[in-house]
Amino acid sequence: MNRNGPISFKVKRSRDYTLIEFELIREIIPEDLSNIEPPDPVKEGFSSSVVILSGRGPVWLYGYLIHFYHPTKAIAVFDPRLDAGVVVETHNPGMKVGDLIRREVFKQPG
């Protein structure tokens, strides 16, 4: 678990997917964006995977994280009502915006 500033991040990886779970340590304000350090996809070796974001936070935090993870293969946002990640951005020709990524992808060997 990575605790940098007001947000705690946890990374779970499978063969093709990286789940970034976050939890707010305290209520955040927009100025906090300049001080958070999400797990880096290049330094941590998951830039070629699909990133799924999961956690409770303000919409502007999600906007920041989606932009931060732009260099990855694709980005999805986990929706517990669907029990799946919804693809919101992709550079992968085999995936399109609106595709669902089921939780089962994390049962793949890493």
C-alpha cells in the first residue's frame, strides 16, 4: 500500500490488467492534487496494461487520475453496481469506450 499525502493507493496486478484502488485518508481539497503521488505506471512496470480505477472520491480526482494514467493501454473506472470496470479511454484497438472489464480478470496468473 502506498500512502502519499491524503490518499492511500493499493495496486493489484494480473497478466493484462492493473487495478488501482484508492482510499481517502481525509477529506481532500482541489489543492491536494499537486501533492498526491499515484503509483507510476512506467516506474512500476504496468504502462502496457489496462488500468482500472476504483475508490470513492470526487469527480475531479477521477479526472486527474484518468489524465495521469493516459499513457497506459486503456483506462476503466470500476462501477460496483455493474461489478465491472467501464472503459473510458483506450489506445487498444481491441477495446472500445464503454466496454466492460469483469472482476474475473484478476484471477488470471500474473
